[in-house]
Amino acid sequence: MLGYVMVGTNNMAKAADFYDKILAELGASRTMEEESFIAWGTGKGKTDFSITTPNDGNAATVGNGSMMAFYAPDNATVDKIYAMAIELGGTCEGPAGLRPEYAPNFYAGYFRDLDGNKMNVFHYPLG
């Protein structure tokens, strides 16, 4: 349903390094790159994730109530990406672990990226 999602950044180089490392753990690589825009994806027909400097020239700001969630293949990958995000300068919004209050076996870690965008990496085995 979604072609791509985008968050703003105020430091393209630092944000690109942050997401290069995080998204590589999910098998994503850069699919498009311009001076003010970088996108990562895992294949044709799948949703890309991108960062950009705002087109209007103003500072990038965080959306209140906005969050992006990255699907991980297993809990160990959630743990690894969450720890990596914090190590790379992200901030904790909820450590990696089970969230039975949301759904049985829902495992997630919440963090904010270098620009304050709220992110989640999760695994939820269905069936």
C-alpha cells in the first residue's frame, strides 16, 4: 500500500550513516540518492524508507504522534538493531522486549533517531 516513507533530517551525512548501518541489518541498501534525499529499499514493489532535508529550506522537525516501524525477521535482530541505534546516538523510547499489552509475542524496541524521529523495530510472528 505504501510506496515509500520519508523523515526529515538536519544533518544528511550523520543521518545517512545512521540508517546505512541500521537498515543494512534488514537487508536494505540505497536505492536512490540525491544531495538532499536518500532512499533505502529491499526490492522492487516493496516500501522504501527515505531521509530528506526539507524542501522549504526550514529545519526538519518531528511529527507529534508519528512513528515508523521496521519489521525484523526475529527477536535477535530487534535486539541488535535497537542496541545499534542507541550506540549510534539514538535515544531510548522503550527497550527491546516483549509487549504483550499490544499482542501476544509482539517484540519491539523503540528509539528516536538523530533528528528525534520516533522509530520502532519489531518482530511479530503470525500463526
